[in-house]
Amino acid sequence: MNEAELLTEVWCILREYIKDKQQAIDHLMSTIVDIGLSDETVEELKGIDKYLDKALEEYVYVDNDDAEDYDNDDNW
């Protein structure tokens, strides 16, 4: 079982017991991204459900902002 399959399985089980699914998956993905989630895994996780997709969109948005900030550091 790879990382994406494990995360999918965990999320599919937990979401059945969680009332605020979006807040829960946002927090989970934030923690996982901080640990080091690969871009490949992000791609594999897309399409599981609307909550995970929205959390992944936020991850991609934040990741792109960080890249832009890094690119702009050369221009100070």
C-alpha cells in the first residue's frame, strides 16, 4: 500500500465519524504537507471526494505562493 492509498483509506474511514469534514481534512492535510507530501501523492489523491479536493486546492495554492515568494527574493 502506497502513501496515497493509505491516506485515502484513513480519510474514507474517518469522514464517516466527523461532523466538520472540511475543517478536519484541511487540518490533516496541513499536517501532512508540513511533514513532506510529494506532488505525486497529491495527484493520486485528487478526485477522492469534494472535501479532500478542496484541501488539496489549498495546498497547491499555498505551494504556488511559496514558489512565487522564493522567486521574488532575488529582486530585493
